[in-house]
Amino acid sequence: MGTPMPGAAAVPPPPPPAADPHLAALAAELGRNPDSVAHLGPLPAPDVSDTAALWHWFHLTLLRLPSPHAAQWRARARQLPIVAGDPGGELWDEWRALDGGQVLLPPLPRLGVSGVRLSRAGSVAPWAMAAGEQPSREGSGRHRDPRTPPPTLGDPHSPLGVCVVLASWVTELVALDSQLHHCLENVAHRGVVPLRETEHREAYRHELAQRIGRLARQTPDSAAELRAALAVDEALCSVLHLPPAAPGSWWAQLAETSQRAVLELRRRVRDNGADVAVEVLAPSYREARRRTGGNDIPLDAGGRKGQVLAGLRLWARIEGRELPGRVVYRG
């Protein structure tokens, strides 16, 4: 390669490509919006030059906001020049739905960015499916095609089926959303830890798989199944943002779906004559702390002072043994 002539000006490298300016402006507006700040605290848009990364950040943030509020921002995003008039060719990653279909992350075909949606034909994470294998169903020694879910996963009344699907959603989103943390009590020894770190991500998934496996081994509609379902629900609800997602958001609905499966199981177990009780903790921390074990997590952002921002563990009493709840609250 030739040597530059003396006195010749060096050619500066080209600047890195900037993120789409219209999307960047909308993301910045979302971060300044009073309603967004009221729910999630200060929300600066990431300083990224990648349009696809900013698109994901924008839509992952909307999963934390109340659904009506999020819908308005999604509608505005659909009008952006980079989206409007797109020729098509959408790509989708499809995850197994519990009920109807739902778009979590819209695609961006112009840049070849895949979307994420829930559908009945979607897949379940292989690790979650393997964790939910029931030994009694595998006694023949034959190995089932890993793409085929166990029969219980298609049963909307099965606590195992609900837990496996929700666990699959949570861990798939952990891989996409660098803002997620977990505070599962016997794994996160320092309170709240970031799931973007491989060490914490693997430890969390291992514990969740262990809890799903214990649930799969229990007798249906028994006190033991209820205790195991409570443990899986705790693991699912212990994945959160800081501050936690707002009431009425997609993330809040995921937690409600998990808790509802536990409460429906409680009813069946009680109908079978077992001495069990399960309660969702009060929205006021002053009331909720009467049912917690004291290892609750205070935050200085999100919601109102004294408000429970997220329920991490339901309160329960199973055959005379009390299991205290746990929450995140605004200190």
C-alpha cells in the first residue's frame, strides 16, 4: 500500500450510521411523556445508532405501560415513514399462545427485522418443554419428538401447561430485553440482579426449570401440586423491570395469568377437602406487609409512595403451614 504524500490531509472515517431520525424523535418523546414518566420514572431513550435496536427498545418499553397508553404509541409508530408504505415481506418469530394471538414486537420488513407474536401454532422453548416432562407419561421408554408438547400443555386448566408457556415467554424476552432483572429470593442473594449478565440468566433459568420439574411430578389437584405451583409463580413474578411494569401492562397481565392459574388450582384443591388458602397481597404496602416475610424490596421510582409495585410471591397457608408473601413497593 502506498505511503501518503507529505502534507496530504488524512481522509476521516465515515461517521457511523444514525438511527432513523423519525423513530429517534418518537422514542425521545415517549421517554419525556408525563404518563410514561409517572408509570416508569425517567425513561431516556438509548443512545444507539442502530434503527433495529431502537425499534426493539421502543416496543419492549410499551409492554411495560398500561395497554390503552401503549396502543396509542403503537399506532403512532405505524405511521412512521420507515414503516408506512412498507412493501411487505414480514418475518415472524411465533411463540405458543395460551388464548388468542397477540403481537408483542412488530416486524420492520424494510430492514429485515423479525417480529414476535403469540399464536396457537407457535413454539415453546425446548428447555421449558423438557422441564415439564412428566415421568409417568414417559414410562414406555420411547422419546417424544421435542417439537411436540406434552398433552397437558394444551389443557388451559392445567397449572403445568400455563407455567411452561409463561416460562417460555419470560426467558425468550430476557434474551431480547436488557432491562430485565430478577429477584428470586434463593437465587438473587444481592436482592435484584440484572438478567443481561449470563451468570444470573443461567442461574435463574436453572432454578425455574427445577421448579417446573417439581410441579410436573405432583398429583393433580393436590396440596403438593399447589405448593409447587406457588413456587413456579414466584419465579415467574420475580422477573421485573426497575421500576416494575405498570398495572394494566402486558407484563402485569402475564403475572395475573400466572397467579390466576394458582388461585384456580387452590379452589380445586380446597374442593378436594385440603386445608389450603392463597391470597393476592393488598395494593397498599401498609396492608401487604402484614402478609410478607419482611424481605420486601423498596424502590424510589414508579407509582406512588407506599404503593405495592409488584407482587413477587403470593401469601399461602397449606395444611397448617404459612408461606409468607413478598412484594416490591415504592418506599
